[in-house]
Amino acid sequence: MKRSVPILVIDYRTIGTVSLDELKQAFWEDIEALKDHFGVAYVTNTKLILPVTNEFGDPLLVKRLATGAVVSRLDTHHYRPACIDYKL
């Protein structure tokens, strides 16, 4: 039987169009609040969906700077060694 996992949505629509640095700060503050005020310690299978725009809110395609290839999905660059999960 598949176990349902509760999902928490943090809504950033009210802050409007912001720079990535400002969004990063908002994420950081909210993650700290989850730990400090709500006791959240772990998450599983998270996904971040970003409507990418210019400074005026107009939609933009994300392209690789080196090749100009359009990108719509990125895998994280964060590395978590398996030995942490298996206590090796």
C-alpha cells in the first residue's frame, strides 16, 4: 500500500518579480523557519518550479550560455554521498 506524504506549499507569488538573490534569501529564511518554528528536519523528493522572467515579468527561455541550447529541466548540483544514508 502506497503511503501518502503530506505536502507543504510555500507561496512566493505575493513577492512578485524578484532577483534570484532575493529569492534565495527568501528560501533560506523559510527553510530556517521550518526548522526553528515547525520542527521540520527532512524532506523527500522535492521539486522547485520556477517561472523564469526578465525584470519586467516577461517570460524567458532558459538557455545554456555556452551553447545556446534551451533547458527546461535541471538535476540538482548538490551531491549527497550514499555513505551518509547507510552510515558507512
